[in-house]
Amino acid sequence: MKWTIRKKFFVGFFILFTVAAFLFNFVLANMLEKHTTTNLESDVTTLQFATKQYTKQFKQLHKQDESFFIEDSYTIANELSKINNQSVALYDTTGQFLYEAAPIDQPLLIEHQRYQTDVENESSDELIQAFQNKSAYTIQPVENGTLLYFAYPLYIDDTFYGVIRFTADYTDVFQHNERLLRSFTLLTILLFLGVFLISLLLTNQLTKPLHDLTNATKRMAQGNYQPIPIINRTDEIGELAKHFKLMQHEIQQHVQTIELEKEKVMLLEEKRQTFFNNVTHELKTPLTTISGYAQIIGEKDFNDVTFLIKATQKIRGESDRLNEMVTQLLTLSKYQSKTQNNITEVFDLYPLVQSIAEDMQMKSTQYDMRIVVSGEPFIVQGYQNEIKQLFINLIDNAIRHGKAGHDIDIELHDEILIKNACFPIPPTILGHIFEPFVHQKKEGSTGLGLFICADIVERHKGTIIFEEKLDQAVVSITFPRLQQFDNKSHKI
């Protein structure tokens, strides 16, 4: 058998990509499994903490003796099931089954409820370990999906009350992993075929340069600008190939420029549509709440004073949040409507930040916080009202989401740093902190403050970074500096 260049290309690429495909799929499968395990452990840890706190509060609000867990098992199981949208089973300290509640909108959980009356006969590893003072979970594939069983011993003030077991439907998570693996396998196969096609073209171009030029001309007419290989010749064919490549390159550059501009326009439109959809949803949420409470208290036979007080407070809170959201949207619209013809100012950031901090000190005092400003003059050129709104939003965010009793430090040197003690920030939020409506979970937050901050900094050709370091939220801002002075430290 004659080993031609084409055969060598084919065999070499076949071996290379076959090995690479197996290794890639193996590594990807391990990464997915590790990522899924990490997420599951995080989920069950959060679930254990939240449900334990709920049970502790339930005990404080109801019976103070040890019998509350048994006598109120029906209420506790149903409430935990409703809150977490999972099946919840309770067992007393002796291992006797008390009650199990399952959400009615989860047919898979209802179908696989396991009413166990004797833990000694229970084969579930997580339940056995729970009665050995260990929190544990197991993954159980079933006919129509995948279930996660999680159990832990409930201790309140060092007193053992029993075991709580949760059953959750994780079908979507594992199906997603399977789909991802299949997608990457298909991508590998397509890449493999693509490389084979390219190798075929290369070998043909090595042996038939004139035929390649003809084919390349035909492809260009169809919009395919795949470059031809280098032809190291000094004759007329080499000269023709050289000028052909130059012509092809120029045309391709123009086409790529047009495509890039088209992509920019499409991306801008996609962002605009996404932002509009988010705004619509976030405006609808408080309106729905207000409407719901208003309908209830508007009933003719309504006479619940306690609920009325709660409803009015909720309506008032949602109205304030709605008003704040609309105000910030108008502010954002006003800032984004500015043109390059607007007059900017040259000013010192230090006294501006110091003045804002003094104005907001009253609010921070309510949380036992001080705002400490230090640094040196920081001369910038920009829109002073926008810069003021930027620091108002950042300081307000630090007060709203920081830990009470800890100072807020603002430093102005080569860059501006705003630091405050904070609670752990989930990675899903930290990675999208400057996107709209990502972190509005805390009462009174609209989810637009940091988005507006990022927009203001970007328009002033600066950079803004949000990080969590050593239990501190650190916001780093840089602006183009016009002039520097000696350092001056100040405190409020």
C-alpha cells in the first residue's frame, strides 16, 4: 500500500482527534460530576440551615417542651414542603415515622413517597446515617428521572428532637448534564469531520494549485472566503496566487467589517430587548402584590385587622419600591440620553465624596456604621451630577447590604476603593453583580443601583470592579486622572 500525503494526513488526524475526543469527553464528564456534586452539597447545606432555623423559630412560637416536634409534625412537614417545594418526612428520636408531606405539583415526588414506619428496616443510607448523627444525601435514579434524598438529625439547644428527610426532584440537573455531554460529543464529531475536510483541501492545494485557484474563485462567488495555502513559486502561477491572495484578503476584510458591525447592532438590540423584558417583569411584580392585597382587603366581609395592618405595610413597601424603581429608570434614561455635546466639568472628587458621606451618615448611624473617607485630591473631568449619583448608589448599597456595626471605608488614591463588611455573596450573583435585577432580594432594593453605577463609570471611560475579599465587599473604581496633589487624610 502506497502511503500518499493524503493518506498520511487522514491517518494522522484520525488518530489525533480520536484520542483527543476521548480525553475531552472524559475530562468534561469528570468536571460536570464535580460541579454537580459541589452544587448538591451547597444546596443541602443551605437547606439544612434554613429548615433548622425555621424549626427553631416554630418551637419558640409554639410549645416550649420537647413534644412539639411530634405533636406538630403535620404542620411542620407541610410548611417545610411548601417552602422548599420538596417532599418532607419526619421521624422521632426512636426512629418511628411521624408524617410525610409532598407538594401536589411534583408528581414524581408523590409517586416515590416512602412511608417508613421502622428505621431499623430502612435501607436508605441517608436515613441510617442521620440517626448516627450525620447529615447525608443519596442520589436515586428512577424510571422517570432522578431523586435526591437528604436527611439530617435535628438538634435545638443540644437537644435531639428527631430526623428530617427531604426528597427533591433533580431530574433537570442530570438531564442537562447528559444533554451537555451529547452536545460536546456531537461537536467533537463535527470538528473531526471539519478537520478531515480541511486536510483534503490542503492536500489538493499542494498538488493542484491551479485547480485550487479556480475553486477558490468559485467559493468567493458564493461568499466563502477560505484562504488558499501558500504557493512558494516564482513563476506566473506563484505571481497569480500572490495577487489573488491580496485581493481575497481585502474583500474578506471588508466583509468581516460589515459582519462585525451587524453583530454589534444585533447584540445591542438583544441587550435592549432583554433589559425591556426584565423591566416589564420587575414592574409587574410589585403591582401584582399590591393588587392581590387590595383585592383581599376590599372584600365585603373582610374584618381581619391584623391582616389589614400587614397588607397596608406590604402595599406601602411595594409602592415605595415601585416608585424607587421608576425613579432609577428615569435617572438611567436621563443619563443615557446625554450626548457628547453636553458640557463636562473638571472637579475634585475628594470633597464631593466627603460631602456625600456626611449627608448619608445619618442613615448609616441607624445601622451602627461610620463612613470613613481618606486619601488625597482626585481631579477628574465629567458630569458632576452623575458622579454624585454614582457614589450615593455605592454608599447606599454598602449600608443596605453591609454588616451592622462595621465601618464603611472610602479611600481615594490612584484608584477609589469602597470597602464594607458583608455577608457571603453567592457566586451566581457575584459574577453578574452589575447586571440589572440580579441582586434585588433584600427589601427595598430595586436591583438597578449597581447597574446604573457601571453605566456611569463606563460613560466616563473608567473601570469598576466588585470583589469579595476576606468577608469584605470591595468596589474598585478608576477614572482618567487630570492632576494629582499631595495626600490628605480625612475622617467623618
